[in-house]
Amino acid sequence: MKFKITLKQPIYLLIPVFLFFCIAMPYSCKKANISNKPPDCSADSFVLLESDTRLSINRLVGEEIKIIKEFEINEHTHYAYDGCHYLVLADNEAGNIKVYHWSGRLFLKEEIPLEIDIVTVFTEGKNVFIGGYPGESKFLQFNIQNREWHFPYIPEVLNMSGKAIDDFVIHNNQLIAIDNIVTPKYFLFYDLKEDDVVEYNSKFLHRHYFPEIIDKAEISPDFIGVLSTTTSGWFGYYDQVIIYPLDNMEEKVFVLPSKELRNFEKIVDFLIYGNEIIFAYDRHGLGRIYMEEEFFREETDIFEWDYEFYEPYIEYIDLDRFVSLTHVPTAPYFIATTINAQEEYEHHVFPY
């Protein structure tokens, strides 16, 4: 016999039933009161590109990658994953975002309210942050649970034409937005607020004075770094990684330039782990270098740096045709994604 409650029954019959379910399932009821996140969490999962049209959420079991769910993407897709709950796919052409639960369930779909040419998308699990070139805005914030859009303050000096937000990272409850291209360039610091718009805190001058396109930001407990493509009259285009110590960004930085400046040897991606940088060249393999104290200097001018100086300190792994490098959360591994002779994506697991 099925027990059914309808609104025609006295309200006092509903009270014991509700209490029964809270007693029988205390974790679920308690969770609803203290958190707006789903109770399940795949905290050791990560995203990998599987092709130009697919990406996946995965776990590492031993040293074997296990796919949880695959998602379709296209050339207009920008994506972000909080490493626990939500995958965000932002479509630059369609002008919308889709938020998926890590298991693959569509959580919500939202139209982007202002015109923006998206460069980057980031999420920490509560908000979606969108940066790019301005149509009507260059920085948007969307609260996932409240489904509210916010438009964070940007200093007036960054509102000039050509400037964009290129990437986001989080450190000590602060969101750091990285400004690009036009000199001067800045790191913008925002305080994260519970269910509210991030609050502008301060800006820090990114001390590289050549024209520069920032491709990626990376952060660790001790360092923040940017990978960028820049140019000079002597060398033409080249790539570089610039690392700032977070406890003293004002004084010294570490600059790692491309291996072959005149032939534009591209640095595809990089990671920071402890005091080590792991970086992928498109032709010269996977490099690893420990950041010695003597490598940090006041000058960021490429003419003051000599790649050959670093050569004896770099350990190489022979791979090529890199796509990306990926941290594995909660495990001392990283993954290098490459393209093989059959034009298929391959994933290589390495220990740190």
C-alpha cells in the first residue's frame, strides 16, 4: 500500500513525516542548511581535452586515467572546472553559459546579459567569472546558486581601448584578474564575497614593458606566473614565463624566455609545483627547472636574460606536439596532452 499526502490532509500530519525524513536522512537535511553546494564532490577530478570537439572530466586511479564524462565543445567554447562540482562551458558565438554537474547533468543555462568577446572563463564553484575584450563589458560575474549577474568594478586606467582580462586565479580568498596587451599591464586583486559581487582591492603593475599577449596565469602557494607571447625589434616574436614570489612581488622576478628566440620556439603551457616550473615546448620537449634564488632579478628586459644560462639546470623529457599540461588534484602527478601521428590526443602521466 502506498502512503500519499495531499494538501487536503491536516497540516499536523505533514510535520511528523518531515521530521521522520530529517531523522532518517540527517546528512541531507543538515547539508541543505549549511551549504548551497551539492553534497557529492569529486574533488580529485580534472578536465582534459580529448580532441578539438570533446573534453572530459576524469579521475586518476593509480597512474591510469579514468573518464567520468565527456562533453562536446566547438571552436567558440571556453571552459572552466572548479575541480569538485561544476564544469562551465561558455559559448562566445551563442552568447551563453552552460553549467554542468561533474557527473554530466546540466545544472543551468544562462544568456550572457552584456556583449563581451570572451577570452577566459573561471569558476571556484560559487561563481563564474568571464573576462575578455569589451563590447559592453570586459569583466562579468555570475553567481551559480542565486543565478544573478554582477559587473565588478574595473579601474579607469584599464578602460582604454584594446585592454582585456586574460585570465583569473585565486589566492587567499582573493580573485586575481590579469590585464593584458597595452602597457601598462596589471594584476587586479578582488576580495571574494559570499553571494555578492567581488570587491575591488588593489592593482599591481606587471613589470614587462614590451607589447605582450598573455596566454595563461598559474598560481601556487608561493608564486604567481604568466605565460605570454611578446615581441621586440631584435628578436621578433618570442614566448616567456615570468614568475613573481607572492610574498614580495615588488622586488624580483624570474623570467624564462623561449629556447630559440629568432625561430619563435613556442612555450605551449606551464605549471608551477613547489619551487619547480614544468613547461612544454612545441619542438624541444618537456622541460623542468628548479627556481634557484639567484634566478630572481629586478630586471624583466629580455636583453638582460640569456636562455643558455639556464640550459644546464633544465631536465628534458622527449615529447613534442603539446596541447596542454594539467595538474592532478590531491595527487603528485601531472598530465601532458600531445597529438600523435594519427592526429589523436594522447595523455601522458608524470610524477612531480
